[in-house]
Amino acid sequence: MKALLKTLCNLDGVSGDEFAVRDAIEALVAPFADEIRKDRMGNLAVLRRGASNEKTRMVCAHMDEVGFIVTHIDDKGYLAISNVGGIDLRVAQGKQLRVNAKNGKVYGITGVTPVHLAGEDERKSVPKQMYLDIGAASKEEAEALVSVGDFVSFVTEAADFGEGMFKAKAIDDRLGCAVLVEILRQNVPCAYDTWFVFSTREEIGGTGAKAMSFALAPDEAIVLEGTTAADVAGVSGEKRVCCAGKGAVVSYMDKSTIYDPAIFAQLKSLADENGIAWQTKMIVAGGTDAGSITVSRAGVPCGGISAPVRYLHAPVSVVSWADCEAVCALAKCYVQSK
């Protein structure tokens, strides 16, 4: 699964522009699908028939990542960009970004005023507007390469990191996607008919999962995610949220929804019975596609399994490989369980 995760994280798929990710996943899972559906929102849904059709389950992971979009090209050829999804612009200053332009990838740098020229206030503040320098000498030269509305991604090569850690962009939520692909490729038997959904636009409100859950009308669902781990220097107590290396995060509530108590209890029991390390968040924070799924039609009971990820929504995120394996193991137990 590590090779798969590297491949998926290295692809660009900012919210609204997930097509390269979707095509790669579809090619991987097509041989193992009983049915495949795609919709106008760009979602991909893969059906695996279960031992029983008494009910239908949905297991969801989102394909999109946070990034930027080109909003303006000025007379000097600089690109004004706005963030797509929740990004602290401090992490994007002085970074290399990649534009998914009509004629291929175009690389640029987010320029900042050199430190020896910037005033004290400027050094302490976050810029209200980010600009991308693609090396163009004029607006016309830039427009020959890129267009307003083009999506822009962070540039990071996925790789092993330290002792048992993994670093990449877009771990949130290519990890969940990789887990779903692995379950399908390993032909894990499903207790019930199960839709494996690779959703779009989670980072801008979960609209992809909203559309697909309405279309599929599952009886219950779980969401696989990457969630904030703040177990870093200078942070202590509950502000750490959850900790890398301590297992899969089983969710009871976040800022998008309250997870179904019965599924929450089921996931904890499955983890304990199968020796899978797990934890919960120490504070209520973040949100997932569950916020959209739970209010679909007349309501869908929903659970959540996440990997604790350091530096979420940044050019480089870090996750423990043991936690990735715990998420995968618990998801397998869920689809097999009654």
C-alpha cells in the first residue's frame, strides 16, 4: 500500500480538478468491481456485492486536496492566486507550486519581499493576496501558458521519513483512497453490498459526497480520513488533538456532525477484538464528508476512521505508517462485519 500511497499523493487533484486522481484509481479498481458509477460531480463509486443484500453500506474517502486557483494575471505576468480549501497562507510563502494548465504543468514560486527589505509589520503579517511567479515577462507571455481558473497544487515528492514515518502532500485524503483501493484489490469479502466511494470537493464543503450519497441511498456509511495531529513541539495536553503513532482515530464528533453512537461502539469493539491500536480526538475539531452523508435523504448513520496527520493542509504532511496500517485493518474489519 505504501507504493500506492506514494503514487496517489504525487498526483495533483485540487478540489474541482480531481480527474487525474479519479482516472488512476478507476484503472486500479476496475478489475475488482461488480459495478462502477461516475457522476457529474466527478465522483467514482465502485460496488462490491456482499454475502447479504439486506442493507447497503457506503465507505467513502475523498480524492481532492487543498490548493489554489488562478484569479488574475497582472501586466507583469504574475499570477494572483486564491486558496481552495482551508490553508494557512503562512505555509505557502516562498514555496514552489504547480499549475495544472491547458498545455501541461507550469511551475512557479510564491514570492515574498526579501527579509532585508521587509518592514517589521510585513514580516509578522500574512499577505492578503498571494502571487505566483512563473518566470513570465509580461501578461501576454503568462497567458500563453496559463489561464484564469487553472488549479494550482503544492509540489512535494512523497517519501519515507524518519523512523516509520511517511511524508507527502495530499495525505488528506489519498490515504483513505489507498485503503479503499487495497480492500478492493485484496478481494476482502463484504458482509453486505458495499459501495466504495471516491468523492470530490470535500475540502470545499463535501458537495461530492452529498451528491453521491443521495444517489446511492446507503443504509449506513463510514468515512476514511486524515485528521489533525498536533503532537508537535510546543503543544501539550488536549491541544495535541490526537497523536501520530497511537493508532487509528475513531470519531465520535467533529464540527461537521455527531457520528452514529452504534457505529462508534462497533468500530471500537472491532479494534479491540482484532488487536488494532485506536484512539479518539481529545477535542472536537475539523470536519469530514460525514457532515454531508449524515443528512442525505432521510439521514444516514455514519462512522469515521482517520489517520492522525501532522501539518495537515500544508506543502508537506507527515503520518505514521503504523497508523496507516491500523486504519486499513479496521476498515477491513468493518466491511466484513455484520
